Amino acid sequence: MTRRLLVSAVAAVICLAPFSTAQAVQKSLSRLQMEFGVKVALKGSWNEAAFRFEKAIAADGGNARAYNNLAVARESLGQFGPAKEAYEKAVELAPKDEKIRQNYDRFLSFYRSILPSQRNAGNAP
């Protein structure tokens, strides 16, 4: 009986090992994309930064910081609707992260202030 349990446990570990390795590779790829995205963002290349943060999210969909950084990039590009969506996802993934919450709150304050002017801009002659 003990041997049977040991064999089952080893088999389970062997089956999960490829998943763990693949997951680690994905997280590593996400981290590399994040680092590159931050570098190009600091140079003002917001389109490239957004692209890199999207790649980071594709590699690790649970990366709240990647969603936050994507939101910042989209905000910098004037893509306020998509920025709001990315901020909301970041907050959903990491509700206790103060930096993400501060960025989102700052953005919401700005976003709400421009909403009336955006509505009126559509009615301009």
C-alpha cells in the first residue's frame, strides 16, 4: 500500500513538472517584456511600451503590474477607455497593491474631469 502511494505521488509530480516548467518560462518571459517595456516607456516610446506590456500579459495573464503599466502607456497615448479597462483589471488582480490603487485613483480623477468635455467635443460644429 505504501509503495502504491509513493508511486502515485511520484507520477503526480512527474505529470506536473512540465506545467511548472512551462509556467516558470512564461513568468520569465513576462518579466523580460516588462523590463523592456519600462525601458522604452522611460524614453517616451509609449506605443512600444504598450506592445511590450501586452506581451507580458499574454505570457502571464495574472500579472497585475503589467496591466497597470499597460494602463499608464495607454493613458499616455490618449487611449483613455482602454486605459481604464487595464487599470480596472490591475486593481481586480491586486486589490491591496497601493501603487496600483494610487495610479487608478489618480487616473479616475482625471478621467472624470474630461468626460464632459469629450461629450461636448462630439457636438461641436
